[in-house]
Amino acid sequence: MATEFFPAVWRPVIVVNRHLVIFDARRAYCRQTKSGKLFSGARRLMRGAVSFRRLSINGKFLGAKPTGVHRVAEQLIRQLFCRRDELRDLFHEAPGIIAPRNVRDSDQSSFALERGGLVRGQLWEQLDLPRLARRDLLLNLCNLGPMASTAAITMIHDAQVFITPESYSWAFAKWYRNVLPVIGHRHVRILAVSEFSAAQLVRFGVARPEQISVISNGVDHLLAHEPLTKIVDRLQLNRRKFVVALANVQAHKNVGLLLRAFADPALAGIKLVLVGAAGAKEFEALGHSIPQGAVFTGRIEDGELRALLEAALCLAFPSTTEGFGLPPLEGMTVGCPAVLAPCGALPEVGGDAAMFAAADDPRKWVEAIGQLATDSNVWERFSLAGRERARLFSWDRAGEKLVEVIRRVVASQRSGGDGRF
């Protein structure tokens, strides 16, 4: 087990008990459940003999750097807060967020934030959180949750660690590949963000199909931010003379294909604007050549992203797999056409409103981008179609589905079941 997940004081324990913690997780937790010492609440749940005190939300993500997965969690928590009256009849107490002690107050926290536990990070989630939420229905929105728990609903966004393990460190992929099936079979409900993602979780044995509910992401959060247009001038960009893409070096993001496409003289008048933390050095370290006209923005604010998308020719997203694909929809919602690879959940998300180009052929991307640049009718058609498509994906709709899942889990438990439906 790699040491990067754990504080130094815990590393000897993890090494000594390596087989117990990871590779024999199902058997270990079965033994602990039978002992009745730590996980008696889970055992009572399976007998239908306990009601939930409250809905507790796993707040470990509040202490981490922001990611797309964290954005989804924040938006869904906001939706639950807006629907707190609907949750009132389901639990004895108001919902709350449970987080490690090192998590600071956050503007994103709409519910009361409760800090507790002795450790932090992955250990906190596996050791402290089950104890802190032992009388509650636990909601995990960022892929992982306690393996010891059964009274839990967990959103697993994708199966990337199985499909493209080369996108992650060996330790990260190994950890997830061992933990996800335990969570998938023990927690009462698994949430997926697309039909594709749900199918992949079934394919790799993470969860059974009847145990999965699909709740698509929303995209209307971007409209809550006024466009900060100064970034367009600061980066010396001209309207519809640049393409937005992600600055991400993960293998499945396939950004190297765009770098090769923009080396083509046919796109010489169009800049490639790469948004995100990765810079030219990170791509060059992987053997990529950076074409002239490539611009790296670094991390930017949501208002700056909106301004770039509103002024861009299109958004290019050549991923070889995606559990959902939020950036294309963010572009679509403000009228920015999307050129996507026909892979993963991207056809499901983009539908007929996106242009598609092969994930292994830079020439197809040159052609698609060139068509948008030279034919205003094509640009207008995909701009309008994208706006219409994006309206199908709202956080309000996602929140409504999430509350319905919670309601059905509680109803199943109250009727003497194990919370499954």
C-alpha cells in the first residue's frame, strides 16, 4: 500500500495490516460486524430494527483542493438544503455535514458543519466517519465512503481506475480498485452520473444493476456567475479565434491529440486555450510538443471560464472515456459549440447537439474546428442546439432525484427492509 494516503505515524500500522485493510476488506469488515462492537448500527439496519437519526453528509472533500467531483457535491448539497423541508419528515434531526477536524469553515456549507475524529484523509473516512455517523444515513458524494458502513448512499462518478488505470498513480488506482467493490456491495444505494457510468460499474463488478440509481449532473451553476471579460483581453484573444480545452495530463483526457491537431497549418489562425492547473512543462515532460499559439491559463474563476466560453469558437473535449463530461455542457449552456470524442458518456451527454471527431485522429479535429471557423451557419446551428441540450441538465432536477432516492431508502428501512429498493 502506498504511503501517500496516510500520515507517517500510521504507515507502520498499514504495512503490518496491509492484507487486512485492503486486500481482504470484505472478510475483515464481516468479522468486525459480527463482533457487534463497532458496527452494531449497521447490523441493526440489516434487521430493520433502527430508524435513522439524521442524514449525514461526508464532508471530507471540504478539506481538499477543488475538483469537478467536488463541484458536483457542492451543488447537490445546496439542492438538499433547498429541500430541507422535504427531508424533515424522514429523520429525527436536521441533516448535517461531518468533516475532519482540519476542515475550515466554508461558504459552501449550507448545513451545520460538525468536525470530529482523530485522523484525517482516507483514514478519517474509514475509521472515524463510521463512528461519527453510526446512527445516521450517510451520504457520500465524492466516490468513496467507509467500507464498514452499510447505511450509506454513495455516488461513484466513473470506473476510470478500471478502464484507464494509467491515468493514475499505481497506489491510487490500487486503492480505488479494491475499495470501490466493497462499497458497491455493502452500501444500500449507489448513485451513478450517467447510464454509461452505471453500466461500467456493473461491468467491473463494483455494483449490481438493480442497486444503482442514475442522477445526471446539472450545468446551470455557470449561469450564476457574471462573465469576467477582462481575461479575454489579458490573454490577448480575439472572439471566435480560439478554442477552449482542459489543461489536464491524465492519459484518458487525451489532450495530446489537440496539441498535434493545432500543429497543423490549417489551424494557424486559431489559438488553443488550455484551462487548468497543468502548464507547458507538464505536457513537455510527457513528450508532447506545444504548438505555437497555445495558451495556458492556470486555474481561473468561474466568471472567467464563462467569459472564455462565451467568446470561444468552440470547446474541444477529446477524452477516450468520461463518466459524465461536465465541461462540454458548461460550454453549451452559454452557446459555445462542443467538439467531442465519441467515447464514454460523451455521446449520452452531447447527443445531436455536439460535433464528434475520432479520439485517435487529429485530422478529424482539424476538419471539425475548421468547419466551425469557416461556416457561420454551422456554428450558429450547434450553438443553438447546445443551449437547448444543456437545459435538460439542471441541478434542480438532480436534487429532486436525490431526495427521491433518500426517501425510498428510508421507506424501505422503515418497512423492515435493509434500506435497499
